[in-house]
Amino acid sequence: MRLAVISLVICGLVFPLVITGFAQLIFPSQANGSLVQFHGKTIGSSLIAQNFSLPIFFHPRNDSASGVDPDITVQDAYSQIPRIASATGISADKLQQIVDQNQEGTFWIFGTPYVNVLELNLALINQTGSSVYKNFR
């Protein structure tokens, strides 16, 4: 009985608290969920897909099994450029430049390049000004 109680305390309390404290010290942003701030307001996490449905924003993919993947392929982002250009009046070249600037790589030669939808939409707002921002709030 003592062994069970000691194991419960060590494995159920001490170990998780030590690991959580270590994570807070070494990787505070990641330990808190990689939250994204916009003008001082938390708007989401870069690790979980956000629901963007307005035609002025890039949309997350809707075919993933869980629906929480925050990334889309660069080709998927390119395919959304005509819709966004039409809705915002921003040139397709400017939108393609924003996508290219926010492209994230993969490990060496494995995988395909991708973009994080939330960060891409924030870059869209930051680089194009208030015309898109007013719809984001």
C-alpha cells in the first residue's frame, strides 16, 4: 500500500509538476500553447486551425480528418489567391508575395513547403493595411 501511495505521489504529482515547471522556464511560449497576439489581444494558437470563413482571408483546409491542422500547402494558398484578390482588391502578385514570405520549410528534403493560415492572415493584415483589418476584429 505504501509503494502504491509513493508511486502515485511521485508519478502523479511530482513528475508532472517538475516537467511543467521546466517547460515554463525553458519554452514558455510553447508550454502555454503558442498563443498568437494581435494588438494586445489573444486571437488563437499557431498550433490549432482557426475558423476563417470570410472571403477576404485564407481558409484552412477542410479535408483534414480532425480539422485542427493549422497549416495548408503553398499550392492550396495559391489556389485561394483569386478569391481573396476579388474580395479585397489586393493584386494577385501582392498576395502571392505574402504567401511566399510566410512559407515554412520542411526538414531537409522531406515533406512539402507549407504556410500557417493564422500567421498568413496576420501577415495579410499587416502588409495590406486597414482594408482587411476592419473585418478581422
